Amino acid sequence: MLPVGSLLDYDFAAGTLTLRTAGAQLSLRFLAPDLLRITLLPEGRQMRPSVAVLPRQWDDVQVRLDEGEEALRLATPAMTVEVGRDPVRLRFYDRDGRLLAGEASLAWGEGAVAWEQAAPPEVRYYGFGQKPGFLDRRGRAMTHWATDESLHTPDHDVLYQAIPFHIAMQGSRAHGLFVDSTARVRYDVAKERADRLRILADDDYLDAYLFAGPAIKDVLVRYTELTGRMELPPLWALGYHQCRYTYFPEARVREVAAELRRREIPCDAVWLDIDYMDGYRVFTWDRERFPDPKQMVADLREQGFRTVTIVDPGVKVDARYPVFREGVAGNHFICHADGELCIDNVWPGRSAFPDFTRAATRRWWGDLHREFVNDLGIAGIWNDMNEPAVFNERKTLPPTAVQGEDGARVGHDRVHNAYGLLMAQATHEGLRRLQPDRRPFLLTRSGYAGIQRYAAVWMGDNHSWWEHLLTTVPILLGMGLSGVPFVGTDIGGFQGDCDGELFARWVQLGAFLPFCRNHAAMGTVDQEPWAFGPEVEEIARRYIQLRYRLLPFLYNEFYKSSQTGLPVMRPLLLEYPDDPETANLSDQFLLGEDLLVCPVYQPGATARMVYLPAGEWVDFWTGARHRGPARIVAEAPLERMPLYVRAGAILPMGPVRQWTDQPAPAELTLQVYAGADGALDLYEDEGEGYAYRDGGYAITPVRLSGTRLRIGAPEGGYRPTRDRLVVRFFAPGRVVVAERDGRPVTFRTAADGAAEVVLTEGTTDACELSFRVEG
Ligand code: MIG
């Protein structure tokens, strides 16, 4: 490795400061006042187009260059970068002149580049995509190399997702760094040397983005402006999903679906794993197991279910198989440098692998979904094995395989981490073309920075272990802090046998995860909600029903996330960055800003400790009030997962439905938690399609001040119907009188302490409810 040496010369033109050093060029360019792109390009090397960064025109940034004797300083109103002349070193300062972490230096070598930066003891490190362990990754070494790895134990950090982005925090001030490399990237986060952050990419150049914050939310908003945000998913995708490796034949699928309905366990989708295919040939059906997929899908739809099918990237080498033949003819498969197809074993046996770095291949692949989507009515696609996973010792393709557009081929190891993202892009864009009026739903196992644009992500093969129930929360919080909001883990655990208590606790947590799917491996015990007897079934039913009641709230949070890039599932750190107790708190989390979810993750536990940050918190189940900051012991018998609502919150809820578009009376419930002033702008739309992009949505403003609630009329091009509007008012005392627009209305006091007012007329008119409270 050669450290970047002294500055030879530089120029500053069109907003870019270009610095020449012996053997390499360093460019610094502000894309926004708080976003600096840093590129180190050694001589004679080529940059690849980014797969993560959205092509867009950034507004001109007002930049000032100060040419000092020791250092150059490039400044915007939001940050300053100081470039030492000899040697070239970088120091970043925020708008108040405070140093971000410490001095950074760059180096390069044969097929490698490095970023090294001081890591003072007070700096904490978050994000890094899918990594096991707790929230703050200080003291950890981690590698980004998309891998099919099911252990998810602390010593196995190399998992399916590779997102070389992190957020560093000093107290409540944050900055971020994204190293845009799809090659292997290794992080040493103050492990080998307690005062150093070292990032090593096995790549030809370094292309990094520094985010100056200063708030953690600022970093995430910018990062997702750079790499894109989740599109609003179809509403049904937020429902409960029933999966298993693997439901076949057709009769079994129908039986599971029928049981869900008979037992009134809400569910929106049943999933088909690899055994629906003919010899694992993608885009085919095993006609013995599934003689008439179209009829089956239609019958399921009739009962309210969507059908989702798995699609793997490996294409069986089989001269009579059209997908293989077309792939060869169209030059779509990855080859070795000598032009031979790169063939290796995966589920279908000897297989070829599409080169999704090629635009024509992405298009071809997207179009391959035509029959499934347009003829058979398949509603969603599940991309698995897209690290890509291969059954060999290396677990993936060899570095000798080459990828890329003609004239720009590189070894597979340079673009390895982009495989899942580009496959998801191909699928997402295909679904958009094939069904322009539907929002695509896609689940992926592998991904790279920006994967949130195309797919929901699950964490792959966890185990039915309490340890993996515990690790679910920090792993998913880390994904959210890496720009990916639509995430979940296999409820009940994939490998190994689940048991009733573990399942009950997992489904309680799962009901509050952005993506909510039960899945289990072949050869393990049954894991459907009724598999563990009536007590656990009842718990599963109640929590899944609660998820459906909370859908207006969840959907609203998804909408906000699609607008801001902030996660749906949040560490307390994000909302309470000034509170040191939140710095590494990951066994409880917030949904949005208001709902505190506290899973139980130990067998036999009937209580758990809960940390309540500043403010007042209301027990969701009992209405009891607590003042934070405080640690409390929450009762948690098997049927209860502790849940708290922030005073000032207004939770929009709906009725229980068995599936999201089940015809049912339209009822909106507002659970109002008085005790602090609050606001809700409730987003609603059709839950499908793109009319919302042309104004086809409604926002209902609701304001709480003291014990007065003002509900505005819905605004916008979509007209929600409300047969009933229910206000459930949780007051810090006993409600004695309720009034609507100054006139008394009747209310009843419910078991959880809420004063409940039911309106059946003028339900979308503006109105004001006020409550007189005693004691
Ligand atoms: O080699 O399709 O993570 O969810 O059930 C295993 C079979 C392949 C791995 C996925 C899992 C899925 C399984 N797949």
C-alpha cells in the first residue's frame, strides 16, 4: 500500500478540487453543502459506473477555496474539508468548526485502496448494513462480501447484504461515510488499533461520500437522497405472509390457505419456494405438483391471498430449456475471460448465471416474468441465492469470471456485491413494465447500497434459536440505519425446530416488523401459527390481528419513510440522540416515533426491563402512565409483549381484516394519547397503483393540544370513506365530559382506560373534540 504523498499541484474548476499526487489523482467535490464526494484514482485505472448512486443533477453548491501554505481549505456553509499539502491528509469540520472524528489518510496498492481515519474513543459507529452483533460496532472487524451464510453468530459477519455505509457519532453529532465499492470491503472499526478506523476495499479506486450531518437524521436523509429511497409498497405487502420451504403439491398450498381463513388468522400472501419448479428451472412449473397454476392462483386470490414465487438466478444448463437457450443466444450469461460460459452447481445442477451488470440482460430477465405476472397472476417475486450463492468451496463465482458491458469487462470480484441489487433492479423494472398500474413487490436476500429502491429484504437463514430472536432487532435496526426500511427476519426461525414459546415470542415481535413473514426450512417441524397448540395459536392470531389493526399507522410510516429515507423501525438512538442510554440500546425499538416495542427474548421470562426515554409513556395494554427517563419492569406473561406509546401520539388504526383489501365497513380509529401536544398527518390512498403520484392521496391533519383534538377534513385527490370514526382518548386522568364542536357527545370508558367516542355522521368533516378530565 502506498499512502498518498505530497501535493504536486491542483486546480479548482467547476466546483471540483483536483489534486495531483505521485501516481494518483484525488478529487473533492461537494454535491450538497453537507455532502462531499472524495475520489482517489490511481493512474491508469478505470472507474465503473456506480450501481448505488442515482444519476441526478445536484444543485450548484457555494464553495470557497482558501489556499493556505500548509493546507487548502474547501468550505461550504455546512462543512469544511482541509487538505494538508505534505502529506495529503484530510480533515473534516462541521458548520461549527468541530472536527469530525479525526484526520483521514488514503492509500492505494495493487487492486486495493484504503481509508484510514482517527477514531477517538468517544466516537461510536452504526450502520454497516446486515451485521450480527449490537448497534454500536466499535471494536469490530467486518467484511462486506455477499455470502450465503446461515450462522449469523458473532464470528460470522459476512452475510447476504453488503452495504459499505456507516454513521459515526460523537455525542449527538453525526457524520457518515459511504464507500461505493462493489468489491470486497473490509472494515476495522477501532479493533486492531483502538484509535483507528481502517477501511480496505479490494478495488482499483476509492469513491467515497462523506456526510456532515450534523444530526443523525440529516445523514440518513442525504444518504438516501444519494442512493434512493423505498417506493411506497402495495398495502398487501404489509400484511402477514405465510411461507415454508416448501409447500407442495397444490393441495397442500390450498390446505394452508384454507386453514388460515378457517382459523381467522389474517394473511395476505402464500409463498411458493423452489419445489414448485420443474427441476428447479426458473420460470417453469412442476406440472405434477401444480397442474394448473393459473387456476390455483385465481382461487387463492378469490380467498384474498396473493401468490408469491421464488426466482433464483441460476439457469439450468439444458439445451432444451428455452431460458437457457435464450440466455446463451443473447449473450446474457457470465463467461470466463476466454469466452467459455461460467458454469457451476446450484439447485438446478449445472447452471449459468445472468450478468445483471448488462442493461440488455436486465431487460431480458425482467421480461421473463411476463407469463408469471401477466398470465398466471403471480403478485410478487422472491429473489433468493443472489449473492450469487454457488455450491462450491468459494460459495460464489470465481474471480476469473468476467462481467460488464462490452468493452468494460471486469473480474467478478469487482462487482460481486452488486449481484443481488442488479438482479432486483432487473426484476423490479420488469414488473413495472409488465404491470404499469401495480406497485411491484419483490423480496431479496442479497443487496448492496441502494437496494431499498427495488426490494424488501429479509435476513436469510436464521435459526429457531432464542439467540436469533434477540439478534433480529439489532440486525434490522442496522439495516434501517443503512437506508433500508422494508426488512424482516423469518418469523419462528428458518433452520431447526421451533417450539411454542419461541414461536409465540417471535410472532409478537414479527407483528411489528416492517416485513412480516413466517418461514421455515425443509425437514423442520410445522411452523404455521396453529402448529403449537391452541394457546400459541391464539397469541399468534391476536398479534397478527393487531398488526392488521395497526395498518393505517404502519402504512403512514411507510409513506413517510418513502419520502424521507428514515427507517420505519428505529433505534431509540435516532429519536433520542442526546440520551446516552440509547447509544447501544437494541433490545427494544420504536415503530416510527411513537410506538415502543419491547420483545421478550428469553425462555421462561414473564417480565423484562424496559427503558423509557424522556417524556411520558402510556402502556398500550393497560393505559398506565410512566414518566421517562426511567427503567421499569414490564410484566410480560406469554400472551403479552410490552408496548408503550409516547404521550402526544395519535395512532391511526383500522378494523381487523382477514386480508388487506377484504371488503369491510370503513372504520378509522384514532387512539389519542394526551399528556403532551401532538400532530398526525394521516396519509391514505388506494393502497395499490400509482394514482398517488398524481395527487390521488389524502392527508388528514389531526392536532392534539391539551385535551382538545382537532380533526381536519381529508385533503387531496383521494376521498377516503369512513363509515365510522372512533376516537379513543387516553387522558392523564378520568374523562368526565366529551364534546364535539362544543356539544356533549356520549362516550364510554373502555377496559384500557380510553374514553371512546364513536362518530357515524360527518366522519370526514372537520371537527373538534374536547374532553374534560378530572384527577
Ligand atoms: O439453499 O429455496 O434463504 O429462505 O427457503 C437454500 C430454499 C435455498 C435459501 C433461502 C431460504 C429458502 C431456501 N433457500
